[in-house]
Amino acid sequence: MLRGKREQADPSNRLFTFRHDSPEHLEELLREEYLKDPYLPRIVAFESVHSMGGNIQRISELADVAHQYGALTFCDEVHAVGLYGHTGAGIAEVERVRKKIDIISGTLGKGVGGFGGYIAGPSLLVDQVRQHAPGIVYTFSGSSYHNQRFHLHDSDASNCSCIKHSLYPNTEGTRRPPAS
């Protein structure tokens, strides 16, 4: 999204950074922008687990504030997938707020031990990302091994238990397989 902002020449597109894990600061920024133009499309992006400190953000509160001002929510679960939740789907699963998040992205590498990543959300938006995101356009195809092991559909994308069980069929929950 930052790259898209830098490449976009339209001055009506504005990028703001809110303080880490601060729904209060996010609300200040959204309120100010909403008063300027309530019809401008907005998206609020955040990580569920902070990449540097490892703390868990208040994603439910961030989503509530975003939706109050008509913004979409984009939650990056990259540091949570495979590690948190009964099925390993991440913090949104732990907090039971997956339905509050409009778009979820994650990786199949770090906590799952696979290859690649995913984006889950409304099919029209996901199709736009697939067609236009430079990071995806040139890295779309996985190896044949991974294509056979991981066959994801839109309905499976936010639930990685099927992936974990195909990798480690004799394990439960988020435990690691025994060392061989």
C-alpha cells in the first residue's frame, strides 16, 4: 500500500500513519479526514502481531474505529498464522473477530513451514490485488511440490489447519512436530 501511495499522482489520495496500537490516534486521524470528505474511500491497515516488539495489537478496537468512519480494514496476520488460534489462523481467530476484518493477509512460510502467502477478502478486491500488485504478478506460481500440497480456495484462506495437518498429520493444535 505504501508503494501504491508513492506511485499514485492523485493528490486526493492521502496516506497517514497512526501510532502503534492506538485506536485513539487512529480515530483522531479518521475523524479529521472524514470531516473533509466523508465519501473518500479509506482503508486502515495494521499488523495483528507487531513485527518488531511481538506485542499483540487491539485489532477489534482498530476495526471498530475504522468501520465507524466507513473504512475497510486490512489485517496482516503474517506473524500470527500457524502460531495463534485453535486452527492457527491468527489473532483474529483467537479474539473471535474475523468477521470484523475485511481483508486478511498472511504467510504460509513462517509459522506454518510452507511457501508463499495469501490474501482473503471480498473476491473482487482479491482479484484486483492478484492482477495489479507487483509483488504478486511476478511471483504467482509456486513449485509443483507446494502446488500439490497446498490447494487453497477463498473459503480456506483464513483457516490454515488443513495446511498444518497436511504438513504434520500426527500433530494437533499449534504444536510443532516431533524432531526426527
